Amino acid sequence: MWSLLLKLGLTAVAGIGLGLVILLQQEAFRREFEYDRTRREPDPERASTKCSNRDKSRRNTSKSREEENQRELLETLLNSDSAECIICTDLISYEHKVWSCPHCWNIFHLNCVSKWAESNVNQSIWSCPVCRKDIRNNGLTLRYRCMCGRVAEPKVIAGVTPHCCGKACRRECGRKCHPGPCSRDSSPRPV
């Protein structure tokens, strides 16, 4: 009988201990959630004041750094033949025809993205496989153009990033034709 009471007592103590552990975990989770919530919610005093020019310039600097990083990454991937088509997951070679999204700048094989566009019910407006933003064909089929859109069917030029024409960027950013966004003009380019 004592062994049964001992077992019941140990079970009760273990149950109480487990209950305390669960309560402590819930309290820790609640505190963490409250901390995160207060960090995400805007401060009412700051929300009522206008952003200073300094704050705006910080955001623009951050955005231009991201654009510069993306441009450098795309150039590196294309120059090393290690860029990958998101649709078919094959590598993109300098000899493949490609298309780049004017919104997220991801690069796809032209055949893959053409099939993707054709699979949409409304083929004049379809969405990018990555960023899901609308792409308007305006009745034109997708075409292989250099990264800035100036030259149709660009030829491979020694010392120039593949799929680039080597001329001044059509988006007038002051650089040579390049993949990815321009640092001064982050608006979508013509398709």
C-alpha cells in the first residue's frame, strides 16, 4: 500500500512540476510576444511627426545598397555561368536566350518563362513566377533582349557580362548595360 501511495505521490509531484514548466514557458512566450509587438507597433508620438530628411536618406541609402548588391550578384552569376532559371532549375548559360523580370530582376530561360506566360488564362497579363507582379505583354510575344532592353538578340562580347549589349544602359543610369536595377532609377523598365 505504501508503494502505491509513493507512486501516486511521485506522479502528482511530476504532474505539478510539468504544469509549472508549461506555465513558465507560456509566460516566457507571452513576454516575448509582447516585446515583439511593441517593437513592431509604431510609437504614437513618432507616428504623428513627419519623417526627417535624414531618415528618408537612410532608407534611400539602404535601398541603393540592396540594388547594388543585387546587381553585383547577378553579374557574378552570369559571368560564372552559375545563374539558375527558377522555373526549370537548370543553369543559365551565355548561349541561352533569357528574360529578366522588370520588377524583381530574376532571370529566366526565355522558353521557360514563355511557357509560364502561356499557361495563364489571360495571356496579355500574367505574373512573374517569383515576385508575382503583373507583366503586361501588350500583344507582343516575349523576346530575347539585352538586360537594358536596347538590343534584340544580343551577341556575346568578350569582357562584357553575358546577355548585355556593352552599350550605355537604356535606362540612363550612367552605367553600361547590366542585369538588375539601376541605382538612380528603381522603377520597372519596359518589357
